[in-house]
Amino acid sequence: MTNPGWGGAASEGTPPPQPRCARHPDRPTALSCTRCGRPACPDCLRPASVGHQCVDCVAAAQRSSAQARTIAGAPVRSTLPTPVVTYALIALNVLVFAVTALQAGSLMENGAGAVNWYTGAATFDSSLFGTMVLDPLAVAQGELFRVVGSGFLHFGLVHLAVNMFALWILGRDTEIVLGRSRYLAVYLVSLLGGSASALAFESLGAFTAGASGAIFGIMGAQAVLLVRMRRSPVPVLAIIGLNIVISLTVPGISLWGHIGGLVAGAAATAAFVYAPTGSRTPAAVARSRQLGWAGLAAVTVLVVGVIALRVVGLRDQLGLA
């Protein structure tokens, strides 16, 4: 007597083959993606909030989700990013100083020179220093590169050390919040703002150099960022106030260069972080970033306009065609 439900030909048959991984057809697997349901081997699965998902579904989810960003629009990374722009700016300032010190044969008197009071022409122990220092007479004669180049010169090792320490302290956090491109743009427009203010308000025979205008712009940027994040800007404002007092009381410091950089940097940063966003859709966020860059362009045009007006006025004053 036999029971057809036990043993016999059905129990001795070959079991059905296991499914194969969708990405590795040579690998049999009993696992599958909880999102798409396709078979997947352990190497192709990633832990998810519920079950496991294949690498294709994980990548698709990352593409469709919005990128976390700072208030200025910079992407937020899982690891602390390296402030490469700040380090590059420090390196460039140090390099320029090293060249001027070698040419002048002195770490403390690399910006030493003499002025011919009859012609107004100046000669410097360092030819690079003489070529790049902000000299209003030379700028009026067409040497406009000085408005940028002077921001990378320093009068002696102490001047360089103070400015680079301040840039190292202030620049790293500001770069992370603004993002590299915005941070570099704010730095450069602050540098231009300091040069524009020095040209417009300092005496005609003054020679101006240093990264202080750009660094004051970074201070202004930090103050604006703190206000935008609803944090107290008092510590930064106290540092700004102390430095302005020092600029007023210590001879030889360009107060107007500092103020010009401060205003330009704060205005440029405000353009980025206060650009209207409306809804938080990707299109609205992209439009807000475009408005921020447009605001920066407006600040830059204003600063360049001040420089242009001052150059025209100097040329008329000096009787230059």
C-alpha cells in the first residue's frame, strides 16, 4: 500500500535553481532588495531603515533627495572639509613676502624705499614691492593691477604674521559655511573694497599694502553669517571694534582700507545669505543661489565704480590726458 503524497518520484526530483544576483549573474542568492525586489548578493546590498536595498536603489535615492546645504548654499559634507582656499591664500601671501624679503635682503624692511618729493616717484629695495604697492599716482597712470596686487604685500614679518594668523583663525570657518567659490569671491571683493576706500580717502602720497582689507571683509562676513543663523555677533563685533580703535591710534595703519574691506565683505555675504528663496524646491534654491551671485556682482560693480571715479579724478588733478 502506498501514499502518493509521500516519497516516490516527486520527492526525488531536483530542487528549483536559486535566483541569480541581478548585478552578478554568476552568484546564486536567496536575498533580494526590499525596494525593487530584485535578487541581490550580500555584496550588492546595503542596510536600510527597513530591510536591505541594492546599490542601484541606494544611488537612485541619493540622486532624488535634496542635498543638505548651509545657509549660504554650500553643500554639507559628512566629514569636515579642508579649507583649501584659506590655506592657498596664506601660502600665496607668504610666497610674495618671501620674494620681497629676498629682494630687499631684510625680513623687517622688505618694504623700505624712498620718495622723490619733486616727481612723486618712489623707489623700493624690493622691485616686486615697488611694482605692486598701492600707489595712487601709479594707479592714475594706468597701473590698475596694483589695486589687487597690493593686497598680497606686507610691510615686514610682524605685519605678515598678524594678518596670516587672523586669516587662519577667521577664514577656515567662514570658508566652510560659505563654500569655496563664495568665500574666495567675498575675499577678493573685500580686497578690492579696501583698495577702493584707500584710493578714495587716503592722502595722495600714501603707499598702502596688506591683506587687512580682505581680512576685515571676512570679519564682516562672519558677523553677517552669525546674524543670519540667529547667533550673537557680539564677539566678532568686539574684535572689529578693537581693530578699528587700533587703526585710529597706531600711526601708519590704513583705517580707510580696513573700513572699505569690512563694508564690501559684509555686503557681499549678505547678498548670498539673504537672497529670497520662497519655497524650498530645487528650482527655488537654484534661483536663490543665482540671486546671491547677482548681488555679489552688484557689490563688485559698485566697488569698481569707486575705483574708476577716483582714477578719473586723479588724472584730472594731475593733468593727465
